[in-house]
Amino acid sequence: MNAKFRAGEHTCAYAPIGYNKNPDIKNKLMIDEETRWIVEKIFELALLGNGASKIMKLLIADRIPTPSYLNYKRFGTFSNIYAVAPYGYIRPP
């Protein structure tokens, strides 16, 4: 694992939001054009001086889907979570 970390290889089961696993090169990521705008929006909000909590509230207000919901829609994972939250986000208590 340390060798993979030093080489900059991706070692998780799912790619982070805004990326897809490269189908040709194992442990490499490529930009996901479908979800790229979500990452760009988060960075824009951060550049405007918003903190993590404020960004989270703005994303929920705009009904931006969560990464796990996107995985559920694409791959069918996390289905037990979204049986009660069909719109891609879970409102905080």
C-alpha cells in the first residue's frame, strides 16, 4: 500500500466525486464530466469564504446529490440508505 501511495495510485473501491476510475489503467482516475460541476461549485463556494458547514447547507438547499446517491444511481450500491431518501440527499436532523 505504501508503494501505491508513493506512486499516487488510487486505492479505494469508488472514485471520489468528480472522478471516474480509468477503465484502461488500473488505480488511475479520470475526470467525470457528468459530476465535475459539483466539485467546481464546492470550490467556488470555498473561494467566496464559505466554511464546510455553510457549503453543506447550500448544497442541501440546492438539492445537489450526494456522492453516495450518485453511486447508488450508477452502480446500485447503498440502496438501503436511499429507500427513504429518494432525491439524493438526506436532510440533517
